[in-house]
Amino acid sequence: MAGMFDLAAFKRIISAAALAGMLAGLLLTAVQQIQVSQLILKAETYEDAASTAAVSQSAHAYSSAENMHHEQDAWQPATGVERTLFTALANISLGVGFGLLLGATICLRGEAGGWRSGLLWGLAGYMVFFVAPSLGLPPEVPGAEAAPLVDRQLWWLMTVIMTAGGLSFLIFARTGKVKILGAVMLGIPHLIGVPQPQVHASTAPVELVHAFIYATAIANAVFWLAFGGLMGFFYKKFA
């Protein structure tokens, strides 16, 4: 039966997801090193400078310095090769995870795969997981003020679910009423509104913030299209 999930299909999804996720994750890492990473490092210099100035001017300098000391003691990858390796590992893990999700979707729909259909799935993933959430929560450079993390995560999750459901209704539904419902679902998260910080501010210049948003959008587009095409290709190859 088309779309039946059995052991052979499971192995097929795992193999395709592993290869597509690894290659797309490495490609994303390479693109980030060319575009995104340098912007993050620049933003971090502005953030560090602002933190230093705040400590020196604060009436509670000792307490602030202690907080900064504890933050600096927290482990994080060193800038350079170590940071790049951990970024690559995170990107590959992300790619494999999305590969499992996409592979299961293709299997359940009973599709044969192929790189052309994979590109369309990749474009859909780009719209669902990046474009739609970024309309309310654009990528942020270090030093930007933001709403509470839990509020942002809940809004992001709602936006992803609504966008995925809305697009599926618009594309696959056969009745006009369901398609209208899909269009409504696309707008619900943005009508509710994204959580806002108490103060809109950033230590980085506006030009750097805009450059980071554009670079991140390009990097994610490259990732999703490459990932979708590779996933479709390997899924068909392992049939």
C-alpha cells in the first residue's frame, strides 16, 4: 500500500536523512563561515564594549562585575576551529532531524521522491521554519534586547505549526473552504502578535543588524533548498 510505513521504509528514511542532513549541514556551516560568523563576531565586540561601559558607570559595579565574571566562567567553544566544529555538529544534527521529519512525510504521502520534488519540500521547509517566524522574530545579533525566551519559543512554535498546517491545506486540500481555512491559519500568529521586549535596543549598529538578517536569510535558503534536493535524491536512490 502506498505510504505504508514498514521496516524497509524506516531504513530508507534513516539512510536518506543521515546523508542529506550531513551534506546540507556542512554546506550551511561553510556558508555561515563566509557570511554570518564574521557579523556575529563584530556584534559581539559591540556587546562586550557596551557591557564594559555599563560596569564602569554603574553604581553597583561590584555586583555587575561579579555577574560578568560568572558569565565569562561559563564554558563556550573558543573562537576559531573549535567554534566552527561545534557549529558544524549542531547544523548536521539539525539537518538529520529535519531529514527524519521530511522522510516520514514523503513516505506517508506515498511519493517516490526525487531531487525536483525535494526542492519543493525544501522550499516549504524554508517558508515554515524560517520565513514565517522571521516576519515577527527576525534573526538577532548578540546584544539585542528581546522578549522573554519562553514567550518567543511559544510564539515560534505556534507560527511553525500554523504555517505548516496552512500551507498543507492550501496546497493539498480539494475544497475551497479548506483552502480558505489554510489562508486564515497563515495569518493567525501575526494577528496575535509577537512578544515584544520592554525596550527595543541593540548594541550593534543598525547596518550590522540588517546585514545579519540578510545573511542569515540567504544561508537558510541555501540550506533548505540543498537539504530538500538531497533528501529527495537519496530517498529515491534508496528505493
